Amino acid sequence: MRNEGFEVIHQRSAFKVGTDAVLLGAWANIRSAENVLDIGTGCGIIALMAAQRNNSARITGIELDKESAIEADRNFSNSGWSERLKVINIPIQEFTLKNEHLKFDHILSNPPFFNSGTLSNIETQKRARHTTSLSHKELIDCSKQLLTSNGKASFVLPVPEAEACILSAFKIGLFCNRKLYVQPRPDKPNDRLLFELSFIPSEIIEEKTLSIRYQKGNDYTEAYKNFNKAFYLNF
């Protein structure tokens, strides 16, 4: 991340800085938001990107895992935006119950992906990968309660889980306004979907596709590099 040599540390977090989080941090439309919430902030990468892209927003990171919260707090303190960033070590369900009247202009989350499958033996990775501590329904319910009337919520999930989440959101009055499908290469199927929800329905949903690498070789596509060049020195 570009900020006078500042480098995000992620040794203690349950999961390291990854493509999904960076894509979401670059894609979410947070430029006009005054208060931003990052659910499951981990080491704080998405919150930090939000602070870099929006020079006035106050950003709160919610993190269940204590070690990850400690690392996020360290990253926030070491950044150039420390006065606008804070992390709270609490489950989002509890945070929502305790803050019934608190509202955010934008909610971000790279949530646990898997509803089934083999669970990790490492408890922190189990919580980070699987919906054992935060189901997608709970994520959507909490987001609805915490959003301002004109607010937006942006998420990244594997395509099947994302489509199910969009349907669940629709049933409780949240509408999908934007989608970004992500594929490893042009000849591969889409494996991730970034999507934006709000209380305001759109007649036309913005849909785009991004390929991470070219079909041949191992080079990043120009589109992917342009997407992230503000955050990586080697781009």
C-alpha cells in the first residue's frame, strides 16, 4: 500500500492480505461516505484502503478474532490515517444489538465464504473461512440495520454464495445496484462476485467482468493492474 513506505502487516491475522479483499477495497464506491464500517476487518486492509481513497471518512473495523484485531490496530496506528480509523474486537451481531441507532453510509465486508465442507482444525481459520460464527443471513440482517437510508453495502463472495446472498437481501428490502464478476483468466469461469446493495432499487444493474491474468502466461492484465495500481508500489 502506498503511503510513505507504510506496509500492512498480516502475520497474526487469521487470513493474510488477499486478492478478494484488495479488489473490494478498490471497487467499493465509498468516495462520498462519511462513516464506513468494515465487518470482519482482519488485519485492516479494506479499512485502510477506504481511508486512502476517502480523505475525510471515519472508518470502524469490527473483528471477532482478538489477534487479528490487535494487528489491525497496529496497522491503523502506523498508517497516515490513524485519527480516522478504529477497530473494535466484538462480534458484529453484538455490535449491532448495542448500537441500534448507529448508522453508516457504507458497509464493507469480505465475509466467511463456506456454508459447508471440511472445517479447519485451527479455530481462527475456521471462523474466517466458514459461516459458523457469521452466517450470510446474519451479515445481511446486520447490514440492513446499520445502513443509512441512502447507504450502500459492498461484499465479495464466490459466485453461488453471492447470488444466494443477493436473493436473501432482496427479500428484506435491499437491492443489488452493481456487480463485478472476477475470473482468474479470460478462458476460466467467474469465481468471485463483488456486489453492492442499497435500499434503492435500480432499473439497470451495472455489471462488469474483470480478468486477473491473461489467458497465456502469468502476467496480470492491464485492467487488473489499473484497478489496483494506487495500492501497490510494483504496479
